[in-house]
Amino acid sequence: MKFFSTVIVSFFICTNIFSQAITLKDAIDIGLKNSLDIQVLRNNQQIADVYNNYGVAGGLPVVTGSVADNEQVNNINQKLNTGEVIKRNGASGNTFTSSLNASLLLYNGSRVVTTKKRLEELELQSEQYTNSLIQNTVASIMTAYYDVVRQQSYLKTIEGSIEASQKRLEIV
């Protein structure tokens, strides 16, 4: 946060050197737009919003399916008790199985409801944390801005004092 304030102060100093005026609103807009922490927290807030549903909490039905197809090639060399000999090379066999399963949660001790409430609280917490960081960033920008304004005013006062001292020197 100190680094961010230093960057803002140096930004204001550079703008004064190049005689570009910046308002407090512009400084706040630039600071909020360029803050990566705020962008990351907004992404986390969107993730929390997506996760806040009954599907993530485990309250939706589950449908699963599977299909298996096994192809086999065998060589057969068989001698029966009747004396017949069966000899086959490359005899193929195929086994095909499929299944479809569905399950519906009826009751699990209110775990789904409490998980959904926890997800809602996490979403609210993420939103409040983002708002808190935005407010802290705005406060640090305003502090840095008014510090620069104070320094500029102090510089003008010193310049006026120097001019007055030079006038007194000329008079004397």
C-alpha cells in the first residue's frame, strides 16, 4: 500500500513538472482502474457469485452414464472328447455394456441448506472485502493527493517568502 501511495505521489509530482493538472476524481479513477488487487478481488467476487447455487451445495440430482465396448481376438485350439478338433485363428468376440444411473437427494441432515447458506455468506464476505479494499485505496489516493496539494501550497508560500526577502534585500 505504501508503494501504491508513493507511485501516486510521484505521479502527481511528474504531472506538475509537465504542467498537466489532475483532479482528485481523475486520480481516484486512475488508481481504481490500475489497481490489480481490486481486479483480482472483483474476479473472486464473480467466482463466489457463480458458486452460490444449489448445484455446488449438492442439492441437484446426479445423472451418470457409462458405455463400454470390448473387442477380443482369440486363437482357439480345442480337442473335444468325441475326437473332434476345433482350430481357429483370429476368432473375434465382442462384449458391449452400458449403464445409466440417476440419484436424487431427499434428505441429508440439512447439509445442502447449510452449505448454500455458507456459500451465500462467502459471496457477501467477498463483496464486503472488495468494497473495503476500494475504500482503503480511495482513502490512500486522497491522502496522497492532498499531501501533494499541501506541498504545492507550501512551495508557493516559500517562493513568496523568498521574493519578499529579496525585496527587503533590495531595499536595504
